[in-house]
Amino acid sequence: MRRERVSDDIYIFTSGMYAQVTASAIMTSEGAIVIDTLPFPAESREMAEFVHRRSPKGAQYVINTHFHADHVYGNYFYPEAEVISHHLCREKLLSVSPSQLERAKIETPGLEEVELRVPTIVFEQEMGLHLGERSLRLLHLPGHSSDGIGIFVDGDRILFSGDAVMPLPYFAAGDYDELRRSLQRVHEMMPENIVQGHGDTLLRGEITETLERHLAYLDIIAARVREIVEEHLPATGLQQIDIEECGESPIPLDGLVRQLHYANLVTLYNKMKAEQQLAVNS
């Protein structure tokens, strides 16, 4: 796991075990604010030990950017903290049955000790949070998932985006239109840094270009998939839509973005085919 400091007393932890997922800790005079908690206990514990060493008052709050396992499975390492999320995140985590978690533990070595801890404070659109000398704004940023949120640190103008901003926009389990609106909203916020849900932190000089490239990518793939659907071609035609031709690099996340790209295409194809069929039937 890699640890870096992006501002005074703000630390980013990047997993070496799963898809370069990130988690963060903001230290204040009144305790720590933890943002996401990593999937595997080996790394979650290492992060928690660092937080508790640096913050004698422990973590006052844990904020989950969305319900996916790689962002919430380490919550239980902070028993002293209140857990905050969008209300849909809490609902989705409450729907996870014990049998589902037990199956995940069997299928994925290293998760055996995970205990699911559900958020206790929830919000709908926006929420303010103040601790010590820090003021944060929690914002609903859906698209990657319906419950996605971002955390904007006033003063430093750092945005912890969750998976709303990734090395490649990804909406296979979410919604294309919502993600596009969320990326546009992030663009308009003009943060100084963006801590992505996966991958490296975006610095001031690269944020505008990155967000504009992501928005263009979404427009391109929508147009390309629509051509295939309107010509009544099979889904195999999606394999011809190369990620680089759509303006994105195939390199980030050790090449995982290729799989994410194809999943995006399939999601759009299925949605457009369903809309096409509905139009015919009506």
C-alpha cells in the first residue's frame, strides 16, 4: 500500500491489493475524518493503525463515498467513529445478507475477518461537516452508483470524488446520464486537487483536461454505440470500438480500464436496444 500526503495533515492510501482503490484520512485537532476504508483487512488495518497513531482522539467520522465493498469493508476498524454516507448507501448495505458476505469471504481469500459496519448518519443532496479547523461539504455525485458522493474540503479545495472520477468514467452498475452530470458538476467546482476513487490524485494543472477528456469520451461512446444499435448490428460490433479511438488511454489501473470500457459499451448497448424496442412496441 502506498501512502502520500497531499496537504497539511491530509493523507491518501492507495491499495496495492485491489485496483489501486484509495482511502484517505484528514487529521484535525479534534480527531480524524476517514474517507473510505479499503477492502482487504491487511491494508485497512495498516491504515487504521496509522490514523490512530497520528490522532490520539481517534477517528470521529468515517465517510463512505458509496456502498461498494472496496470502499466500506474496513469500516469496522474505527469502532469509535460515526459512519456517514448517502441514504442509499445505508439502504444498500442493509440489504446485504449475512450469506452474501459469507460467500464473499469464501470466494476471496483475505476477507475472512471482515465485519460489515453500516452508516449511522445519512443525507440526501448535501451536508456540511465541521471538525476542529476543517470544514467539509458532502455532495451527491451519482452515476458510477446511485449513492455516490464526493467530499469537498473548503480552504484546501480538495475533492475526494469517490468513483465519480476515475481514470476512466465507469457506469456499468450505474447510470450514464447521471455520471455525465456529476462530471460536469465537478468541472464547475474547479477543485485544486481531486482524489480519485482509484488511481493517482489529479493535480490542479491536469484537472480541466482530464474532466473534459472524460466528458468527450462519454459523448463518443454514446454516439458509436447508437450507430451500432440503429444499424441493427449484434453486440459483437462493440469489440471494434477501441478505447484509444474514444480518447482514453488503455494503461491506467494496470490495464483494467479496457475491461471497464467494454462494460460501459455493453451497458449502453443494452439500454439503447431496450429503448429501441420500446419505441417499436409503442
